[in-house]
Amino acid sequence: MLAAILASGLAIGAVYALIGVTYNLMFSASRVMSFTAGQLGMVGGVLGALFIGRLGIPILPSLVLSLAGCALLGVVTEIVAVRPVLKVLDQHLYVLSTLALALMIQQFTAIEWSTEPQPFPKLFGIGEGTPLDEKFWLPLVACAATMLGLEYLYRHTLVGRAFLAIAEDNFAARALGLPERNLRMASFALAGAVGGLAGFAGGELLLAYFANGGTLNFYGFVPVALGGIGNNRGAVVGGLVLGVFQQAANFLVGGVFASVAVFTVFIVVLLAAPQGLFGSVSARRV
């Protein structure tokens, strides 16, 4: 029982963590909390099932095509739902613009794909029916690979340092001659790829289902709030803890009460630490 809770909890928590990282990547480049993050995860799972299951394309090309499709969707998000908002004074309009785009993506997927959950094909067929089933460890591998890749990008490449520069102060970065718009588009493309990887790696666990977008949108935001906005490591820790707690609550109380337990703990933590467990209190010059 404990092994099953840990296996499923860590797996679903890794998916939530990747969606949290997707939120952070988009926010750091634009200071906009884009609510298309969950839809990117949903589309990643649907594209994976389409390419592998229906079209019979091998796994690696299917992964590349899925991530490319989600990266393109991330760029579309920046152009359609974010860039126009950055030009107006009331930037909180992003709540409406990104939610509207998220609903459009969800409804288009439901029409073109299916309104019923569709199975995601087995990728390797390893450990089926055991706690070592690939559907439990694939999301963890994807999460670890993403974090290692981002650490390398930010610490050892000029592009990564440019990302950090616009995340720290986009006005100063623009004054130094950095191409802020191009970097923002690249950051949204990277966020799309990370979100797509979450859906692809977690496809066997979540299935290919258009309604996963809304679920991932919310549960992916919880690690961001718990870990501190912009803190990818905090999002990973928050996502893994959330996943294990959610699965334990599902086993102990089940159904809607598990969601109530998650939300209750979420609210209590934020009341105690509004900046998140790993976030820093922002100072304001007066």
C-alpha cells in the first residue's frame, strides 16, 4: 500500500512539478502568469497518443514532434495572449486573455480529438502492473532531466544568462541591448516544450484527455504558490509533496474529500508563508 501511494504520488507530483516549472518559465520572462500551462501539458499527451498510437510513428520522433508542437503553442500564447497585454497599463488583463486562449485550446482539442479519455500507448512496456511500472518512473525521469537541463542552460550558456537577466529586470536588460521580445518568445517556446514533456511523460498515468488541461492548470499552480513564484526548485519540491499528499488523501478519505484536504493544506501554508515555502519576501523601496 505504502509503495503504491509513493509510486503514484511521486509520479503525479512530477507532472505537477513540470507544469509548475512551465508557469515559472513564462512568468519569469513576462511577469505574466499564463493560464495556458495546463493546456500545454494536455496537448503534449494528446499529441503523443496521436503520433504513436494512431499514426504509428516511433517513440523518439513522436516525442520531438510533440515537444515542437507544444513549443509552437507556447509562442502563439506569447503573441496572442501575452504581448498585447504588456502594451496596456492594466496588465492584469492577462487573466482574461490567457484563460480565453486556454479555453479555445481545450475546446478545439475536444472537437478534433475526442471528448472521452483515450489510452496513451505503452512506450517501453517495463514493469507493467508493479510499482516499477514505467508510468510511475517516466514522469520522474522527465522532471529530473528538465531540471538538469535548465540548470545547465542558466549556468553555462549565454542564452540562459540572458533569460536570467530579463527575469531579474527586463528594463535594465533592454537598456543593455538584449532582445527582450525575442528572449520572451524563446522562453515561452521553452515553457511549451516543458509543458508538453509533462503531458507526454505522464500520458500513461493521465491518459490523453482534453479535460486534463483544467486539472493540470490548477494542480500545477499549487507547487508554484507553495515553492515561491519563479523558484523552479521550490516548484519541484512542492509538486512532489503535493502528489504524495494527494494520493495518500485519496486512499484515506477518497473522492471530493481528498481535494478538500489538498485545498485546506494549501490555504494554511499560504496563510503562514504568503511568499511560498521557498520564496523570498520581496522588498519595496519607499
